[in-house]
Amino acid sequence: MPAKRKGLRIAVVGAGIAGLSCATVLRRSGFEVNVFDKSRGPAGRMSTRREGDRQCDHGAQYFTARDPLFQAEVARWQNAGVAAIWPARIAVLDGSARTTWASAQDRFVGTPSMNAPAKFLAGAQSVTLGCTVTALHRDGRQWRLESAEQGTPAERFDIVVLAMPAPQAADLLREPATRLAALASKTKMRPCWALMVRLPERLPVPFDAAFINEGPLRWIARDSSKPGRNGPETWLLHANAEWSELYIDASAERVADCLLEAFALHGGQRSSEWTAHRWRFADTAASDEPAPGYIWDEASGLAMCGDWLNGGRVEGAWLSGRMLGKQIAPGWEVAPKHGGSRPKKPPRQFT
């Protein structure tokens, strides 16, 4: 690993796959990187819920790898034992019709849970969990982070990377960087209700997962069919974006009742053992504007990355973070007399 660039400090806010990908590039380039996340563990929407002997991936369900760079990264995860191919039988359910959907693309999952790749990446980083960053404060040419848990510590950062959903980034940038906040505000993100269902025995259905084109459901999956899962029969139900938006403030009980009823129509069964989770920012609404990949303002030292900037999906998030890290890495040097850092080149706005 290159020697650390003395004095240059970078904060990455968000320990999802985009933030950890960016942090990995920056750390390998010799920067001092600190990652912050409000959750109890890394992974963002590649999360896994655990309750006793049961677990369920309630966010991202699988990922594919098309880009050669991401293919190489997934191979590294496989070699480390934190990812594997999911040989799922996937169907498309449309009313009374059922078709089997085949794809030439392998579908991967984290092993033994979806958050394993993020934990693997976080293991090489300095990560502070349970830290809800609520504001960014300019201090000379540097930044201080204010959190709900710790207030505003004295530590300063030369660069702050926001690796989070667009609406959350916009909220943090509204006062210190209005133009960046406006860019983030252009992106509309959609919600998704997730329901984790525990069953006493295996469902006799001829598929492990299905896309659904009617009713409130969009996706159902036998989570316990994924490699590395040893627990009892567990299913994950995702509601579609339109239904989730309509019922975004409904009670968990009402959501569960509606989704379990729809699940039963497709071979599932009702269960009293369930857990609901509301993703307010699950994915990005379709847009005609080209995805920029990332946003980087050298003049202020503020940046954003995430799947919402790069076409969605786990692969898009990882590539977004990597591209941003590669853009930042060659462009900064320490300004020794002033205790801060400065860009080597004239600022290039909003790449």
C-alpha cells in the first residue's frame, strides 16, 4: 500500500457498497479515510435482518456483473467466501400465466448473507457505526461533521464524500452547498415495503423467486434457497413502488395483511411470523437524463456517489464509488503551511 498522504483526511458518509468502494480506492491511494454510517452495520440496502436462528435479505436480492472491473471484484469476493452464484429457479407471474425466466447472466448473492461483501470491504477501513451525520460545517478550507450522537467533534476533513440516497444528500448539502443540493434534488427515489415471512415448512412451489406483474407485489423470493443459508423456510416479499408510495405511512400490520393476501394467490401462505421494513429510498425513478456516474466539486471538496448516479443496481453503486475515488485520488495534495489541502489542478465542477 502507498505511504499515507500526511495530513490529508477524507470522510465518507455512508457505508453502503458505493461508499465502501470509494473508500477502498482512496485508502489504496494513500489517503487517511474515515467512514461513517448511522446503522449498526455496513451494507446499506444490501442488508440482512437477523432474528434468532433466522435471517433474511430484505434489501437488494441479488446482483449481476457485466462490467469487467466489477466482474473482477466479484471474483475477489468469491475467493474470499463472501459471495456465490445463486442458482435460483426464477419465474414471471402475470395473472394466471406463469413463465420461467432464463438469463445468461449469473446472479450472485453475499454469503452467508447479503451484507457479507460490505463487511469484507469495511474490514479494511476505519468505520464508525451508529453515527447519524446531520450537518456539514465549513471550517476554513476543511469540513467538520455534526452528528446526532456526538455533536460536532473537533476533527476536520479535507474532502467529504456523501454515499447515500439522493434526498438525504440533498438535505445535508442544502446549507453549505446549494448548487450541489439542487443537483441531488433532481433525482426522485421510490419507496419499497419489504415483508420477511417465516414459515413452518417448505412451500411446494416450482420456483425459488418470481417477478410479479399484478397486485401489490413486485418480487417474492425463497430467501432460504440462497447459498450459505441454513435456517428454516423464509420468504421475502417486495411490494411494487406505486403500492409502496400509496401505503408509505400505513401500519406494518396493514401492510403485512395486504402483502400476505397477495402472496397466498401465488402459492404462498399466510403466517403470523413476519417482520416488515419500509425502505423510503429503495431505487431511482426512471429519468431521461444521462447518469453522470458521480458528482465531484474540487473547489469545495464535496462529492457524491451511489447507484442513483449510475443506473441503479449493486454494480452501478460499486462502479460509482470506484470512479469517484479514481477521480479524487490524483488531484489533491497537502498544503503544508495552512493545515488544509488544495486541488493540484484548477477546480473542475460537477463532473
